[in-house]
Amino acid sequence: MMGDVDRQLELTLGPQYVVEVEDRLTTSLSRRRGSSYASPPQSLDDARRLAALLLDSDEPPAGDGPWRRPLAGGHRLVRLVRTDG
């Protein structure tokens, strides 16, 4: 439990990044509507790890994206956006 507290108190240095993800789906094919999400700001390393997870990749992607991953009935777009705050 103490590790969680220590992690919350860490000072994050350097730029922060938001991971934006959008599922673009054809409703007639997938029977679902697309959706989107933007993560809280985080370090570049954490943002790349999240992007890899969303892209179903073993390796974090390079650059800022956007990266595309096929989905049943559409595709997923993932990109990193640097924040100033």
C-alpha cells in the first residue's frame, strides 16, 4: 500500500502527453457505434506503453502517430498529443 502513496507523490518532470484513441466503425458491419477517449496527461514512456496496448502491439510505437489498427467493422486510430500543462 505504501508504494501507491509513494507513486502518487512522484514529481513528473518533462513534457506530458495525452493518448487519444478513436474507434471508427461502420454501424451496419459492427452493430456498434464508434467512440473516442483521451487519457489523462502522462509521461512519454507511459503514453507509448498505453498506445502499444491499444494497438495490440508488443513494442511501443515511434513518433506521435496517428497509428491505425484494424477492428471488426472499422479501425482504431491512436495518437499522442503533447500538453503544455
